[in-house]
Amino acid sequence: MKYLKGSSNSVLIGDRTYQTFEFQVNHFLEFIGKRKNNHYQIRKLVEFLESLQDIKPILEDFSTESFRSILIFPYLEVRKEKSWKVELRIAEKVYFYRYPFYFPRDFLTYNDVYNLRAKIFFLLSFSTTELSKEFQIQEVFDQVGISRQKMTRLRKSILIIFEDALDLKLIEPRFTLLMKTNKTEEVDKLTSNLLVKAKSIRYTEIP
């Protein structure tokens, strides 16, 4: 099995350290199980890397007098030399963060952009420090204009992700749904019909 390899070093921005990674695009595509010379896959990977810079910053020392905002990915460069290469900087605080959960290898790959979108939103919801999490269903659908058929596929992807998390015993088998009527509903099983009617899913991580 081949592993993604790249060089790394650290730089200072203010008093915060950022790790700088350089790697070849084709190596990354090979690592996630995609065709490394496929121009479509290369373009989608670049779009994904760009989307990392849309992640909300970390806020520290928030008070009435001051706050500190730290970008997780402050720098990205994609250039073509003999092959396409990426230079990416990530906050060292995030890079060295160790959190006791494991996701299956399936989370490294995706079938289509809608499957990827569902996984990213789940990971964003799960990565909060509180045991109580919230998955924003409405946000997943609001930012894309897709057909009814593709919405069905997206809902199916969400259900599969939660089923995987239950099988891995990462989350409790109970959910609180905030419905579009602004009422809440307690359930122990998610269904496609419930996702149609809900704004968000509140769930609990198993510590």
C-alpha cells in the first residue's frame, strides 16, 4: 500500500506556528483511490482544497476587550512544474490535535460531489469539542441547486454516514430533530422522510 508523501516545515504568523506541506496532486489522488492522471479529478481536488479556506476561523481569548482569530488554512498554492504540486499551510494547533475517534477509510473517498458534501458537513459537526453535536441539514441543501433525484441521493448519503457512525459506536442511537415548523422531535432512527421535514439533527458523541 502506498502512502501520501510530502515535505513539511513550519512558519510563524504572529506568534502562531503553521505547518507547510508540499505534495504532488497525483500522489494525493492515488492515496484517496482516484485516477491520478484524470484532469476532472485534478480539477475537483483543487476545488476541494480551495474550499478548505472557507472553514470558519478558530476564535481564542474572546472577551469584551479583545479576541484572536486564527485561520486553519491561511495559504494555498497550486502550481504546475513537471506535474501539478500543492503547497498548503495549516495551523499547527489543528495539525497536532489528537482526538480519540476513528473514521473508516470510506471517509477518505467519495462517489460524487453530493456524497463528499454530506461527509464534510458531518465531519464539521462531529469535530466540535462538546459531546452534543448538531448536523445542519438545511445548510447542506441550501447552498446547492440540485434536482429532486440528486437531493434523494444526498439524503441517502447522510443516512449512510449516520449508520456508519452508529455501527462504530461513535454516537448514541437517539436523535433530536429540529423540524421546519420549529418544533423538536425525538427519534431513535433517522429516515429519508424525516430529513425532508427537518432543519438539523442533534446527536451525542459516545466519549
